[in-house]
Amino acid sequence: MLAELDQLEADALERLAGANAPEALDAWKAAYLGPNGRLKAAMAGLKDVPKDQKPAVGQRLNAIKATLEAAMNARRAAMPTRAALAPVDMTEPGLIDTRAVGRTHVLSRVRDELVAVFARMGFEVAEGPELEDDDHNFVKLNIPPGHPARDPGDNFYVDDPAAVAAPRMLRSQTSTVQVRVMEEAVRRGGGQLTSPIRIISPGRVYRPDTVDATHSFMFHQIEGLAVDCGLSMADLTTTLFQFCRAYFGGDAKIRFTPTFYPFTEPSAQFEIFVSLSPGSEPRWIELGGCGMVDPNVFAACGIDPEAWTGFAFGFGVERLAMSKYKIPDIRMLYENDLRFLRQL
């Protein structure tokens, strides 16, 4: 056994002398000192050595291991580094282009596009708090107590609505901004509205929806509000027709379907005929709702419904992005998969 170990040490040192590159040295280490190397195999054979010879053989194994490790470290220290073997001109461009420039996320880009389209129609941007109160989120939008939309299971309440008179909540719609804008306009007018209003309000909203291909518990809306003397449903439909053709192209197919909303009367659902993925059949997709502002909403905000009329509309920003860029699943917008984001 001792003679075999002497031969193992001699072979290892001879091969080490011929290892002239880092790769060769790594291969030598695996062959002799690695988990499956020859020295490990020799140590495993210690169990078969006669009992009286085991101390000497064990000492020899340890001595060989120390010798080979020291020789390997010395060889590696004397060996040129990979950088020295292959000098790199750091002023040259890399083989892999790492100069990729970040860009605006598709949702932020769509928001900016929408704002730009409506700005050309004379709409200004208005913002409001995401932590709202029940009064602005429901009461002043003509949504009475007991209405299904106010169910605690369908909203993110911060305060218990059964215990607090005006519970706070994460807003479920950006229509709350319309209410605040009208209230502020009346306050500035000394208790009455003195000039027309024309605003849009993009922002985040929250509803405890089950996440699937078309729903999320947090998403984005953009609301529009116009208040003036003599506005009609024709002004609303014209505004939305012009918006769709400016945003989706002149051949966009759109339609209005009568529906009911507590805060508008009459009300309509706004739809576009579009394909959500390349090669798929187009179908009618709901973009949002719209209608003439209900007189009760005007009255709640201090505006005389006999003197002023107005229209309002609201879209889901994700729905618009999915319709324009043919995105089949809303979750793709939030997963931050660079393979997907680079396509947009």
C-alpha cells in the first residue's frame, strides 16, 4: 500500500509539471484531489489495510495530500492569469451589447398617449387621493346605501363601514376626482360654478377582484368630465369617436350599448371591435362606460343642474393597452418579463 501511494504521488507531481494553463490545472485537481479523484479513492481503501499498518498508511495519505495541495497552489501562483494570457483592450466594444437603454413601461406610455390625445381636445389633467372616503367614492356619485357596489366584500375599506360614519377606503374608481374637481370649482366660485370644466383624471384604483387574464385587484383608469351649458349626448359620442379614431386609427370600429350607471343618465357602455392577439379573430371588447352626468351628482357637488349639463366617461387603461398592443393577458403587464416588455 505504501509503495502504491509513493507511485501515486510521483505520477501526480509529474502530471502537475505539465499543467501549463489554468484549464489544465483545474483538470489535474479534479483527477487527483477532487471528490472522485485518485487520492480520495486511495483513502477509501484504508479500510482494507491490516490494522497494524493503518497508522502509517493514514499518515502517508495525509502527507501526500498536503504535498499535492502545496504543489498545486505554488503552480497556480506561478501561472499567468487568464487576463495576462489574453489581454483585452478595454476601449473596444464588448462582444455582447450591454448598452440597452431602458424605456417607459407600456402602461405609463399608454397613459401619456391618452393624456396627449385628450389634451388636443382641450382636457386638462386632474389628480386626487387614492385613499378616499365613502362620501366621495359613493355618496356624491349617487350610489345610495345598500347598493351592491358598496358591499365590503367588493371594496378595500380601511375603516369598518359598520362602525364608522364616513369610512375610508382605497378608491374603487377615479370618478372620485371628478367630484373633487367640481367641489373645488364651486368653492373658487364663491358657492357656484362660474366657468366650464373639462378634465381627465388618470390613476390607480383598487377592487378585490380575483386575478385572471382580464382582472386584477389593482389597475388603472382614466376618467373624463366635461361640464358646460347645453352639452348633450351628441357631444359625448363625438368626443369618444374622435378619441378612438385618433388612438386606434381611422378604421376603428366602435359602438355604444345602452346600460345603467347611478352617476350618469342616460348611460352607455363603450366598445371596440378588436383582436387581442396576433392571428386571433376580432371581437367586441368593452373599453369603459359613459353618459350624461346625473343631476343628483351635480346637486351633491353644489352645481345647479338647471343651468349646467355635462358628460363623463371612464376607461380601463390596461384594457386600452391590451386592445391597442394585442396583449391577451393583463398579468403580462405586471410580471416584468423583459422578453415581453422588449416587444412593446
